[in-house]
Amino acid sequence: IDAVIARSLVQQKDISFVTVGDELCKILEQGWKNEKRVLTRSGVWSIRETLTFLNEVDFVIGPETGVLNAASTLPCRKIVYLSHSSVENLTKHWVNTKSLSGSPPCFPCHRMHNGNKHCNTDNHTGAAQCAVFDPTYIVEDINEHILRTITASSAGSRDSRMHYWRGRSLTSKTHVAQDLMCNQAPWVIAVLAGWFPS
């Protein structure tokens, strides 16, 4: 996810990321603490605070978790990394969603995993093959969605999610709204660094 965040921050000057997850996911946020456009909230926000914040974001990016499932019918753009599930049995009817999946021969396995002893691993990253994605696809989707939204807004779209203006005010019930308003970033992307304990 680091490559997605880094490329997006370079290509889009008015974009902010909020990373969320459980306490263990803090390790995945290393290196972003001093970046003003990345707010690291793993281990800080509860699952309820994260779910509340979903109403304020333009994108939700992450693996197939409860947070993505909760966002499934929201109008925000979603990019979900499928691991053990397929489009057919998980994201087929989700709103405004792009599903990504690796291409191991076992996909989709439909197994709930606790570790990767049943998984084919990627030689380069060591991750399960189904969890390896080219960040270019995600960054391109972000850029294309922003361009479509700007174009639709210019054409007079009435869709409440199709507005583009600098420094819009957020009305989130969570305390992050003030931080984002200070950054003057109209595009807010929630990135699931991992998942929350059940």
C-alpha cells in the first residue's frame, strides 16, 4: 500500500489518506507519521469510529474485511483486494466497486485462513499470491475516478458525491475532520492497513 499512497501523493496534490486497522497494523504505517496528508489511525480508532468515518471518504481501499463489507452500499469508490473470495460471491452487487485479485491456481479458495500455510506465496514479496497487486492499477483507478468526478461536476451533476471544490468542509463526527480541513484536501481516501480483531 506504500506504493499506492506515495504515487498518489505525488500525482494528486489535493488528496489525503487515512490509514486504519488494529494495533498490529501500526507497523504498516511506519514512515507516514510525518506526512501531513497521511493520517495514521491504526490502533487509535475503534471499529465504530472507522465505520462512522466511511461516510466522509471518497474512496475506501483495502482487503476483504468487515469495513469494506460495511462500505459496500455506500456511494464512495471502493477498491477491494480479494483473497479467498470471488467477485461472484462477495462484490458482485456492491456499489461503485473495483475488485482486484491475484492469479494463483487456487483462487478463489473460499477458505478462512489463519496464516498462509495453505497459500502459494509470491517469490518476490513472500505474501500469499492472491494478495499481490500491481499498485499501478489502484493509482490509475484513483486518478480516473477523480477525473470523472471533476468532469461530472463541471457538467452540473446533482449527485451529492460528485462535487469538487478546494477545502470543502467535512462534517464527520470523528475528530479527524479538523485535521483534514487544515490540509485543504478535497479528496479523502481511507486505506485499510489490515483488519480489526473480532
